[in-house]
Amino acid sequence: MSVHLWLRAETKPMEERTALPPLHAKQLLDAGFQLTVEHCPQRIFDIGSYRSAGCEIRPAHSWQTDAPAAAIILGLKEFSDEVTFPLTHRHIQFAHAYKEQQGWQKVLSRFTRGGGTLYDIEFLVDEHKRRVAAFGYWAGYSGCAVAVMTWIAKQKGETLGALSSYANRETLVAHLQSQLAQLSETPKIIVIGAKGRCGSGALDLARALDITVTPWDAKNTAKGGPFEEILEHDIFVNCVFIQQKIPPFITPEMLAKKTGVLKVICDVSCDPFGDYNPLPIYTQCTHFNAPSILLDNSAAVSLVAIDHLPSLLPKESSEDFCTQLMPTLKSLEDIDNGVWGRAKQLFLQKTAQL
């Protein structure tokens, strides 16, 4: 029997990305998959492209009542907190529940109550424990862009307003270049985690704008934080993927000293609710409608902490991500082994802690 993959609609505001663009859907159909795609008005790709590829088209959220038990529900971002019914299917998505984030028990209990299984995209790893697919590059690229936008607004005595997605990176870079050209100076940026996927994206954005950037990696942070050097830069972009508790990179006490030139912090990793957060200076995420907040006792430092930054460039980020994921998706016929088997074992380990 062929694998039945059901691409559900996303519900997170301004989440225009998808885990399966039309081009990749056609590849799965050609490989013998059965594909159902839900309408999703905010998805960057129009539903007609999926219909032309040969997918079955269904209304948004119809998986909840109509998806066969054997169907695998593919999504991107976590479900809304407002919906709590038990989950009976196998789900592929980001759940943000394995690092004991706020409400993680509630998230995982939906699966245990319904007998469903979570295959968390963040923890799809190969035999060497390397992630098989990630949005990291585009998160770093977009995060650095929003940080620069925030800095530009502050230079003008303004607060950055609501953001919309860009058609492509060229359009984004051109917009930022035109904004910077109106100012007499450019910011200095420090990127921590510069050698990773996320960090490389942040560096590429800064270099595309000819902005001075200081790249830090593990050797720079080995001594343990906090790091006063951060305060010497206008913008600090955190791109470190943390899997254990470490000394903080920056603290409220540092910000309260009101020294240095720091004006903007972008926490691309964006995990304010977990114990592993190396930026214990905030307790709420920001979002595209209000991209930044002013930190308390911070010498007017603004924080950007958007947990779906790649949505700023939804087409490119979706296509790049799914290209990485395709070999793993094509192995779904053997869902009990390999990448999928490891993901299920991790799910069972985490739910055993409930």
C-alpha cells in the first residue's frame, strides 16, 4: 500500500511557508505516494499548483474529521493552544515540546490520549545525529534582516512596524540597502553561532549589505558567558542551537549598566521558555505584527524574538527546506526504521516523562 501523506493547512499568523511545495509534491506522486493537500489561503503557493501536480484537494483542517487512520499528517508549525482534542494520527511537524518548553506536557498529552505519534521535524536526525533538514540558514538570514530593520527604525526615532513577507532575497536586500542609504552610518553586528546554518545565513545578509560583522563560534564562547564584547556592537544576533544548560551570553544586569552601543538583540534561536536559553533577558516572543519590544532596564535595547523568521522569505525557505527533507520523506514506507524510527523512539522517551 502506498504512503498517504496529508498536507494540512497552517494556522499560525503570517506562516506562509509549507513543508511541501508543489514541485516536491509532484516528485512524491511520481514515486507512488498518495497526496492530499488542504486549502490554505496564507500558503505562499497557490492551491492550483498542487491540483495541477495531481494532488487531491480538500478544505482547510479537514484532516481532523476526514483523514484515514493510516494517513500521515504533514504540517510545519505547532497547533494552536486553543485546540486540545486527542490526536490519533501520525504527525510530522515542529512541536517545540522536547526541551520542556512552557506547556510541553499539554502538547505531548494530546498524542498519548489519542494514541497518535509525533515525528518532530527538529529531531529528524541521521545516524550521526545530524539534522536531515532545517530552516536554519533562512532563520539567520531573516533574523539579521529584521534586526537591521529594527536598528534603522531606532536611528530614525521610530519603532519598526508590522512586517510582510518578501518575494525573494533580492527584494529584501534592495529594500534594506535603500533604507541604509538614507543614514550617515551603518551598524556593527556580532553573530554568535556563526559557523552553523543559522549563523551563515546571518553573515550572508550582513555581507550583502556591506555591514561590518564579528563572527563568533564555539572557540569564542568556550570561556563561558556573559560576554561584555556584545555591548560593543550595535546589533547582537544569537544563532546558537543549545541542547544543554550553559552560562548566559548576556544578562539583565549587563543591560542595566547602560554601557556600550548595543541597540538591538535578535534571538534567532528564540526559546525564552526553556531552561537552556542563553539569553535570560526576556519572557515573551515577538511576532511579525510587532517585531520588537523594548527590554526593561536595558538602555533602550530592543529585542526581536520571532519563532518563525524564515516566513519573511517563504518561497525560498520552503523550497530549500523540502529539498533537504525529500530523501527522508521518500523513506516513509519504512517509517519504523532509520530517521523515522529514531524520531519515534525519542517521542516515546519524552512521553514517558509525562
